[in-house]
Amino acid sequence: MSQPDRVRSSTITILLIIIASVVAWVFLPVTSTKPAAIADPLTISVADNDYLGSANCAGCHSQAYQEWQGSHHDMAMQHATPATIKGNFDNAVFSLPTSHTSAEFFTRQDGFYARLKGIDGKLEEYKILYTFGTEPLQQYLVAFPDGRLQQLPVAWNTRTQQWFDPQPELKAQPSEWVHWTEGGKNWNSMCADCHSTAVEKNFDLTNNSYTTRVAEIDVGCESCHGPGKHHVETVSAATFDPSVDNLQLKMLAGDNPQWVVDQCGRCHARRQMLTAKFEHNSNNLLDHYLPTLINPPNYHSDGQILDEVFVYGSFVQSKMYQAGVSCLDCHQPHSGKLKAEGNQLCGSCHQSDQFDTPQHHQHSKDAQRLSIGAVSGTGAQCIDCHMPGRLYMGNDYRRDHSFRIPRPDLTVAHNTPNACNDCHSDQSAEWAAASVESWFGPDRPAHFSDILTQAHSQPDQSIQPLVTLINDVTQPTIARATAVSLLAPTVSLLAVESAIINASSDPNALLRTIAAQSLDASTNKLAPLLLLLEDPVRAVRIAAAQALADVPEAQIPAAFTEAYKSANQEYQTSLMVNADFPSGRLQMAVDEHRRSNLDKAAERYRETLSIDGRFNAARMNLAQLYYSQQQLDKAEQLYRTVIDQEPQASEAHYSLGLLMAEKGDYKEAASALKQAAINGNNPRAWYNLAILYQQSGQSMLAEQAYLKALELRPKDAQFINGLVSLYGQQQRWFKAKKLIDRALTDDPANRHLLQLKGAVEQRLGN
């Protein structure tokens, strides 16, 4: 249902792991209270005279209006009435095992109510103000103080006609961001922009409150086509000539298909908002939103859908998108329904006599339908193999729109999913890969997923393949941009920096945006970023301003001063738009940190934690800040809090280990570093642990730790030097020489290794 938290953290952030608590907690006996009713906080009105409302379109566009009525867009959000409520409010009870409580649903003379535990753990009664969605589940919104509408944690399954918990895996507890009373379930921020028309969120940072307004409660005509006033005035004029006059509307028949996809992508994408309100003044998605890249944890490493990503990010990976296919080639524009059923839809473009045959899909059309969980199919339908899906919100099965060829061989190599084993879950990926090979031969068509999966499993071997992907203009832009993001940590390498700088002038705005972000840590960033301050697309200008946040304004050349101020203002607006997200507040803190405004940074980090006490990226950065100020006790407390919440958090263990070593508690330091090394497979942790062991005379443990570090990073000169020093202390010079010779095999011209070899050979008398 909700657009997730998606503001980018800067490279100063060393940890961004949000894990819901799995610790059960027990409620004390409570009593039900009936609080004073909270007024409906939502203002539904035409924000200005430009919006007329969908009913005003029906007179001229009756067929389109009739098709729209009853659609998912029409019923995206409605007032709660007997006609719109689908759930059982006849004193129904649903048990919420993850929170050891129940939700009760009932009616009163003035409407529908739910009784469940709220912010302070007390039973409260909440009046249902709005329905949210229509099928396969319907959710419900209630009013909270400070202008908030919140989504109940229980939804109605329209297929089984039962109440259910759509996200039981969250195990959310009060004060957590994902608890139903907190920001993760807040309509104003997470949902409104895509479920209503002409939304103005209007979040007040000072008062932490909302005065949200919408022009229309649901996704109406003007949500897609733009405000109707000028259209009506144009077509009503006596001089109107349809062959000459602009109709003053967006998303018309014959529009550029990529424009159409961008317009649909406003809501059917996982993305970050950049502006306070969407304006129909651009055909480019990136003038108002920045889509999420196809990286884990939102996508599998090969770009297949994983978390709830709303179609756009998968569709723009497809060859269909590259060929000019848009959403409206398959979906009716007003009802949202498919234009044809089954393989007939695919056959409208693809030759049925070639593809809709057992020779292609290798399944009998009369085969028994397999139904395994949410997966159902015979293998003879195109979507069975080319549009596998995932279950979201408990019962909503959504299909991947990248339309890729099944690759069980990648499952074998990288543990990514494949359509074959979605149905044949009783068989292995090796079995599926062998079957595909027997049908189509050993070779698979080259695909960018090969490079992306390798980049996640073998990063040291992926630099050149990623550079090649960035430079390959035939590949999907979102894949190339993802490659840029994966190379950002290595921007100091000349080949990487060159590829990213080249990408900053690419014709596609997404690639320019991610290139600007990735140049953040480059020592040569000023020249390319200055040019991007004047880019025609807002997301690019914002990314350039963000990457220049640590550059004093006095260093901006006079020719770019106005462009910098303008782009920086757009960047500050985007920060304010996202200030009600913990990651939005975190980015504010990171910027202050980079500018060395440490008091302001600490304040922003604390604000972030007040929004979400489990947002440990902010806690880790705040600990870093305290560490730099030698406030070691404060830093230690923060590291230990992270570890309490996330026992496997390698970076927290690592930082705690370094801190305890600085405090002189070497036993605690060794314990923390060992946990960091094991949990994160962290070579630096093994190396520092080896030094501690070496200093304390535990030579055998030190050698084991050095070897673990070198196993993970065999060519690291510092690790080699450390182990050589240990062997030197033990007078094991032959072993030291053997270690150096092995390293020189891979890097024969390494000056440091050659010097080290000379020193060892002197000891050996050579």
C-alpha cells in the first residue's frame, strides 16, 4: 500500500540496517477508553480553480468516465459508508498474535469503529473515516492528533472474506517506525500522493504536524490528465479548432510511450518525492520523483522484484520498454483491466504460431495446473515463465514486469529466484537449469543480470564488467545507473571515475542523477557537478547540489553562483518534503556532519532517532561524531544499543572493538572485533583482531586471524605486512618469504612487496 521510506543516505553513513524487533513483550491488563473524537484532519477541496473534479468530465467523456467508475483508481480511497465498507464490522474479533492483543470491529449509529491498542498500549476506540483500496484487500484509515491519518494493522481479505494481518513479519512494537501508530503506517506521508488527486502533504517540521489537502479523494481524471480548467475553457471557446489548439491535458492518445510510462510511474514506482506537490508541467518522472535503483534489498541482485516495488522499476528493464511498449498497450487506460486475457494479450504483438506452442514453452496446454502458495499455472501461459511474481501485503500477488527469460543457472550460481522453481518447488535449481539446457542448448543470451549478480557476490572481480555495462548504451538505463551506484565506493579508481564522469553527461536523466550522486567522494567532482547544476531535469540538479554540500560556497566559481543557489534551494526543498521520514532527517544530519557543523548534526541525528528509535544508521553516525570528539562513553553506549537491537550488526561490533582498544580494554576489544569478523566476514576486523592477538603474545591466534584477513583480501599489502611482522617476531623468515613470493605472483611490480622481500632476504642471508 505505502510508498516506502526512500531518501538516499550519504557515504558518511556506515550502517543502514533496519530489523524489526523479534522480542515478544507482554501487556499489562488495560482498560478500554473512549477518547474524545478527533475531527477528520483531511481537507478535500479544489486547492485552486484549476481542478474541477472527475464528475465535471463525465458530460463530454461519458464512456471513459463509466470505465473509470468502480476501477481500482476510483476506489483507491473512499469515505467509510455502508456502500464502501467491505469488512465485517458486526462485532468481529481478530487476534493479533505478534502483539498479544485483539482488534474488535463494530458499528455505532454514527459509523464504523475498531477497538485495539494504540500508542500507549491502552485499548482505544477509533472511528473508521476512510476505506483504502478495494481488492484483494481493503484497509481502513483513522484519525490521529496533529493532522495524521493512520492505517489500521488489520485488513479485510476480500477473497476469503476474513480479517487478517497483511504484514505479520514486521512484529512491530509501539514506538517503532513500522508500528501502525507511527510513520511507517502514516497515510499523509506514505500513501496519500498515490491514492488521491492533487495532494499537498503540508508537513510542518517545527510542530511535527500535517495540514494535508487533496483536490479529490480518489485517483480521479485530473490525477493523470492534469487540472481541467484550461482544457474546458479551450474546448468551449467559439474559436476552438481541434486540429490546431492544444487540448491542455496530459496523457493523450499518441503520446510518446516513454512519457506515458513516466506518468504512470509517478505512483507505480518505488521512488522518492522531490517536490512538495506534483505539477503536470513535465513529462519527465525525475522532475518530481527519483525512482529506486534495482539493488538489494528492494530487488534481488539480478534485478528481479523482491520488496514491494510497484512495477515501474522492473518494466523499464524490459526489452518491451526499450521497443516503445507502454502500460497502455496491455492495460485499459480508464478501467485498468487487461485488454485481452491469457496468451491472447501477448499474441497481439508476438507471433502465436512461434511462441504459443509446446516447442517454445515446453509444456502441454492440457497439463494439470500447479498451485503452490500464491503461484498457479500450467507452464503454457506466457506469464508463467516470463512474469513470475511475489505475494505482498499478505494476499496481493504481483508479477515482475521485466519480462525476462527464466535463468535457473543464475539460481545455481547466485541463489536468485527463477520462474521454473516457482512452480516446480519440489525440484532443485540444478534440475531446472539442466532442463533449460536440454531444450535450448548450453548458451544463454547475454543479459545485464549476469554482471549485477556477480557484482554482489564477487565485487573485486566486477569493476571492469560494471564499467562495461555503464558504457553500453544498448542496455536499460536503470541497469546502467545501478552499475554506477555499485561502483561509487571505488570512484577513486581512475577507470571508475572516468566512467562515472562520462555517465554524468549521458542523455538519460536517471544516469546523470546517479552519476552526480556517485561523484560525491571524488576529488575531481567540481567540474562535472558544476555543469549539472544547470541540468534541465530537477533530480539531476538536486543530486549535484547534494554532492557539493561539503564544498564551501566561496569555492563555487562566480559563473555558477546563481545556478548553485537555485539548485541548492531545490535540494533543501526536497529535504523538507522528506523531513517526516527518518532517512530524510538523517540526510539533513549527514549534510551538517559533512560541513563540520557537529552540534547541528548531533541534533539532527537525535531528531532522527526520535522519529524511529531503531534507525541505527543515525545511531552509528552519531556515535562516530561522539568518537571524533573523544566522547568515548557516549559513543560506546550508542554502539552497544545498536548491538542490543541488532546482535549481528558487524559494523557496530567493529566500531566498538576499535573504541574499546582505544580505552585500553583489550579483552572487550578482542571480543567485539571477533564478533565483527565472524558476523560480517570483515577482513579489517580480522586484521585488527590479529594485531591485538599479536600484541598480547597470542601468536597462534594472531596468525589465524591474519590468514582469515588475507583469505578475504589476498592482495592487501597491509595484511601481508602484518603477517610478515608476526613471522619476523618468530624468526620464521622462510615462511615470510613464501608469503611474499605468493603475493608477488599476482602483483610482480609491487614496490612495497619487493622492498619487503629484500628485507626478508637480508635476514635469510641471501
